[in-house]
Amino acid sequence: MKNYLKPSNHQNLKRYCKVLKLRDNKFQIKKYIEVHKNENIWPEIPEGIKEVGIIDMEIWLHGNLA
């Protein structure tokens, strides 16, 4: 398995941001939050993210925008 470390030279890093508009439904937004909690993520997801070169990923939620 490859060792993925954050590079010490941050000038070579890129940040990509995407916006996802969720349905304005409180129940479905709560379900989205629950599914995306660290303890509920399938192990294949972070493995696949690292395999394509993504070092870190964050999801921010504002109303119904993720």
C-alpha cells in the first residue's frame, strides 16, 4: 500500500470546491448528514479518494447547500 503524506510544499496543492443543492427537506438533510459521518463511511470510499490523489476532503453544509 502506498504511503500518502501531505506534501510539505503547499504551493503545489490545488483546492477544488463543488456545490451540491440538496432537496429542501429536513428529514433528507438529516439522513445526508448521518450517512456522511466518519463512522458511517464505507472503507472503500477514503481508499478510492486517496488512490486518485485527493489528500483531504471536507463537506460543509449551509441550509440545503453542501
